[in-house]
Amino acid sequence: MVRIIMHGCNGHMGQVISGLVENDPDAEIVAGIDVSDQGKNNYPVFTDMKACQVEADAIIDFSSAKAVDALLDYSAERGIPVVVCTTGLSEEQLAKVEETAKKVAVLKSANMSLGINTLLKLVQDAAKVLAAAGFDMEIVERHHRLKVDAPSGTALALADSLNEAMDSRYHYVYDRSQRREKRDDKEIGISAVRGGTIVGEHEVIFAGPDEVIEFKHTAHSKAVFGKGAVEAAKFLAGKPAGRYDMSDVING
């Protein structure tokens, strides 16, 4: 039985994961951490992170970027592996993730779904053939109107995967509204759409002479991210210090 601390337990994803774990015989949420205790959980909730001294095997984080620094310190101090699912982290925070991974196991992924992590590999393989043949690469991501960061962490991960396939020779273009020039051969365009209640859509377009190839992933429910986070926590429990990602979970 993997004992989990849920950081951001009263948020939407925290509640999704709480529901999933209730029906999982191999996992248990032993404590939650949030800015307030709303009394709706069947486990103790701490508004002061340092006051949470419950024994646990892993922490799942679905909170906000401003709360991640303190969480990483807490994880390192207590020696509890942490699954960081919060997006929109600054460059300084990403560097802190790497530093923390020298002290404790840290799994950071831009997207926790199995489908997206399979897509990352598929588009990389496609880029090696299509981009090398002169196809242009574009990414379009769509999310609900409340999402604050743009482009999404998943869109950036897809772009990085494409760029890695091409030996990091490409650059990213996020906004063409101020550009009055033709498309550069070595650019990856990234467009963000925000509206309604779209859970998450990511489309990778390879546009070549007289033909277009598209890869698309659509999340119909946030449960797909929650399931991935729980599996990641199970994987991370007992692991030595180091930096992990979802490919490690998928490959076992």
C-alpha cells in the first residue's frame, strides 16, 4: 500500500485524485495540504505544510506555481519522493526541481496522461522523417478559459520533442501577429486557444508540399491526468534520489 500526501487536495485535481485513490486497493491518501481545510476529505488536511508530519511514501502535487518552492524544500527535508504535476513553473523553479532531485526522487512531467507521453515519442519519430524532408511543424493547443499559462507545458514538451529529433536546430515562435515575414524553415510555431471548458487538446501538424499529416490528443476528462499521477506516485515510492519522468513509469 503506497501512502500518499496530496498537495493541493481541495483543488479540482486534488479532489479527482482523492476519488480515484478511494477505489485503488494499492494506494491510500494519508494526509492533504491546502490553504484551507474545507472539511470535505476523509483524511487530515494541514493548512501549514510544516505541521504535516504524517508518514508517507510519496507526495502528489497539483497546486499552483507559487506553492512549489516550499513543497520542494519540504520533500527534500523529509526525504519523501514527490510527483510535481503543477505547470507554469519559472526557469528558476525548474532549476530548483533539478537541484531537489539530487536529494530525493522527483518526477516532473508536463502532462501525466499515458496518451500524451506516447504521442511525444510518435511525433519525434515522425519529425525525423518529415521535418528532414522539408515539412513545416506547427503545434496548436486548446484549454479551458481558466488556464493561466500559455502555451501549455505539454505544448512546450511536444516542441522540445520535435526539436530534439532535429538536433535542437529549430527555434519556437509563439505569436506571429507582429511578424511581417515569411515562415522560417527552422521554426516550430506554437498557438494557444483558451475558451469554455475544454479539458485539453494538443495537435501537432506536419505541413508539406501538397500533403498534411496531423497527430492529435484530446483529453475528455481530467481523470486521465489523475490516473497518471497516482501511477507515478506508486512508481516513485522507494526510488533513490534522481530526476524521473512519465517515460520511466511507462517503461517500468
